[in-house]
Amino acid sequence: MHQVKITVLKTTFDQALAEEYGAPGIGPCPMLKAGQVFYADYAKPQGLCDEAWKAIYQYVFALAHGAGTFYYGDWIDKPGVAICSCNDGLRPVIFKLEATDRPSEINYTPVR
């Protein structure tokens, strides 16, 4: 298993939807900023939003285990890459996930 590089490509904000459905004062994601980088494999990296992790972890796990292209090659043209977003419909954050050659390190002792 290898680590996957997670890069925040951009944060977005749908003003019209926020005006209709959002809480007062809502704006772009306050937790993540474009350019931030995380590395992950089987566990959520520190500092990454829990909800974002829930949306992208299956792609991270697949890339960490050697997946090349997704969905029969009709989604992303570059092997070892996925472009994903979190599930926040008002202010989604867009991520680039990239397979790396960095080996994973297990930071826990398995219970038997």
C-alpha cells in the first residue's frame, strides 16, 4: 500500500443556493484552502474535514492499493488520478487525488 497525495484544488461557493437555503453568514468552506496538501492511505489525515474524508476515502483507498483508472476510463484520463469533491452542496471543495510511490506506515497495533 502507498500513500495518496490529496491536494485542495479550489473551494467553491454557490451564492444563489446559499441565499435560499444557507444559514446566515455562510461563505466558502472555512476549514480548507486551495493549495493545501495531505497524504493518506487507510486513515483520514489530520486537518482534513471529516465530511470531505467520507466523500473521497473510497478513491483514496483504491489509489493506495494500485487502482489505475476509474469507471472504465471514461472519467479521468490520467491513470492514478481522481478529481473529487466533498458533499457540501452550497460550498463544495474540489480535491485532486494522486497515487504516489511513498510507502504507507501503519501507525497502530492490530488487535487479534
